[in-house]
Amino acid sequence: MFNFDIIFVAGAHGVGKGYFCSEIEKEIGLPIFSASTLIKDVKKSAVDIGKRVIDPDQNQDYLITAISNINTPSKTIILNGHFCLYDGNKIIEVELNVFKSMPLSSIIILFDDPQVLYERLKDRDGKSLDIDIINALQNKELELGKITANQLNIPLLISSSSQSSEVLHWIVR
């Protein structure tokens, strides 16, 4: 079904996943995909053909569909996404089966000081989540990333978002 492996880059909102992935793309040329962009593209297609999206849990099905439609000559891609989401009231875990459906070869989890993430989100979006929520999201990303790597028996790297050269070296190992 898939002709490539995925290095999954995760972390809380504002940790710098997008920036980090763009640096990786520049340095080693791996194609980069954003889970949220892939989901939005499939949702739009579904709406365009008359299907109205009602169930937000279906986003993960959209993600798997989008990944299965990726056509690349590369044997490895980078996917930027999350192990958990925040719906405004609570943290929602992405089910392990979603990750079991992907050809993950390794996981990278980026983290940073919650105050730094708060400021980045505020600068980027004009608003931010509460620092306690950011901290809880970051801890849940770490917890679920460890569980996923263990369950899938794949390598896991946890790194400060400021140490991209260390992570780059780990990727090309």
C-alpha cells in the first residue's frame, strides 16, 4: 500500500515542528507533509463531492486516506503532526490504531519551555493557550509518543526544538 516510510515529528502547538521540518527539508531534501494540511485537503475533497463532515473523529480516517494517496519517489517522508489534540475543553488522544495504520519508521518529539510556546503562539496567532494547558499537551505528547514507539517497536528521539542539528544527525544515521 505504501511505498515509503514515515518519520513522524510531533510536539505541542508552537514548539516549532513546521520550522524544524522546513530545515530538515532544506538540509536533506526529504519531502515534508503536515497532517493538518493533508486532513484539510481530503475534507475539502469530501465536501466538494457532496459529503458533509460532521464527526471530527473522522479526521484521522482522512489522514490515513491522504497518506495512502501520497505519490513520491522518496523512500522516506517527514510527517508533522500530533499524538493529541485540544478541543477547547479537554485533551483528546489520537488512537494508537491510527499510527499502526501508517508506515512509521521512527518518531521525533520536540519540546520546549511552556512559556516559550505560549509566547510563540501569541506572536504567531495573536492568542495563546493557557500555560497549564500547553504544559499538559506537551506532557501528553511525550507520554503517547513513548507508548506509540514502544508498541510499534520503532526508534524514538525526544529533543529540544533548539537542537535541530542533533536531530538531523539522528535522521541520517
